[in-house]
Amino acid sequence: MKAIQCQKYGPPSDLVYTDVVLKEPTEKEVLISVKATSLNFPDTLIIQGKYQFKPDLPFTPGSDIAGIVKELGAKVKHLKAGDEVFGFTMTGGFAEEVIVPAKTVFPKPPNMDFPTAASFLLAYGTSYHALKDRAQLLEGETLVVLGASGGVGIAAIEIGKILGARVIAAASSSDKLEVCKAHGADEIINYNSEDLKSRIKELTDGKGANVIYDPVGGNYAEPALRAIAWKGRYLVVGFAAGEIPKIPLNLALLKGCQIVGVFWGAFAAKDPMANMTNSMELMQYFEEGKLKPRIHATYSLQDTPVALQEMMDRKVKGKSVIVM
């Protein structure tokens, strides 16, 4: 089968389109014929050796997949060959076939196409876990979403509205902020032309934000934290800006706030039943039309390096998807 392989750590241009042979699935695994795989920012870090874990070389990147069950292990009972599914794996998704742990694979709703399904689990799973479980966002609270035009950002906007929050979206350009408004943001901040801390304070009548959702890090983290409300929750989701910020911890003391880590992949592995519950609730919201993943563009498997480079260049609004 064809796959995108990382044979040495480096930029997307170093990736190789080549033939790869898969092993047989174990008794608790599923072999999926991939129809679509979405890109996530961690994919750009993993291929450079900059992520929390480094897979042994060579490896196939890609994690958010949708396709058709081809084979399954003897102990897999909730699926059968021929089922249309979507799921999550740490690596292996940028390929024509992938082996995935059965506990991270779910039946695809009939009205969800493959590109949408591939764009759903990580972005919406991360944002739902962050806002529901980690922040315990309450109706009437104010949520600020940084990097709001990306895949997880759009998901956070939509989920924040479902949970009854007032949502302020922050992004780096007017066209990105228009996307945020289209997905339900009540207010917007252009942090390339406006002072982030001052605007959050202004939009909250000086009270600050109850919850800040931060998948960006870098220079935006500290100004956002300085604009958090008393007993606020600052969600550390990722570092798309490329720099892990160093936060003065006296701010947590002065604000009486929490700095809360969000690692959806570890949550899904350590508490699969809770993740299953969250996933079922998210699919219900999708069925009700409350969640609308935005597909930025689709690419062939061979053009995966191009798609990854566009993500690194901050050109993506929503999700980019590889379609087989």
C-alpha cells in the first residue's frame, strides 16, 4: 500500500511517498481502509521530532482517520467488516490502510461524509473534554478562544455556545475572524492589531474571562492570563505559535485561577469509557446540526507535504483533509 513516511525528522518536504507493508491486526485492533485523514497541528511537530513523544523512525504520521473496516481482531465486538467508521491513532493515518486500537474507533453516522468524519474526533473530542471536563464551563460564563479559526478553535466556539457561554474569538486576521463569527462567536479580537489583554477586559466590563482556551501559546499566553477573571480556568491545549510560554506563577495566585492541562489523547487512552460517552454526546450534537466542522481544503495522499506546509504557514481556516 502507499503511505507518507517520515524517514528522518525535518520539514514536510522531507516526507516520502512510498510503499509500506502493514502487520496483521491483533485481537483488539482494527484494520481500516482509509478514505480520509485530517491534519492536526501535532502532525507538523511529530515529523520534526518536536512533539511530546518521538515515534521510532521510519514511521507514517497522521492520526484522525475515517474509512471502512477491512479486518478486525477476535475480541472486537462493536464493529464488523464493511462498517464505515472514524477513529484516532497516534501514527499511521497518512496511508491507504491503517491499524487502529478498536477502543478508539466508532461507527460513522450515515449523514457524515468521510472528510467530515476525519475532521471530527480529535478537534471536537479535545475541545469537549477541555470545556466540559477540565474547565467545567458554566452557562452564562465568558469563554475566550485563542487561535479560534483553526480546527480545535472552531470546535471550541461551537461547543462553548452549546454549553451556554458567551464566546469571544481571537485570531490573527479579519478573514479568520469572519469564519469565527460564522461559527457562532459573539465577539472577536484581532490580536495582530489589538491589545489582547485590554480587549478582553473591555469586552467583559473589566471582569475578565472565566475560561481561556489556548491552543496557541507563545506571546499570547501571558496577556490572556492577565485578563482572566477571579477563579478563572486557563486551558493549556497546545503551542501552535511554536514556543512554550514561561508563565509567572504569581498570576495564578493573584487571580485565584487554575492553569489546567488538556491532553485529549491521554484522556482517551486512560479513561476510554468517559471518552466514549463524550464521543456519543458529540455525535448527537452533530446529528442535531449544532456542530459543523469546516473543511478548509482537500488534498491527495501524495500532496500531504503541501498540506502540512500550509498548516505550518498559518494559512488554514478549519481542517485540511487528505482524501484517498
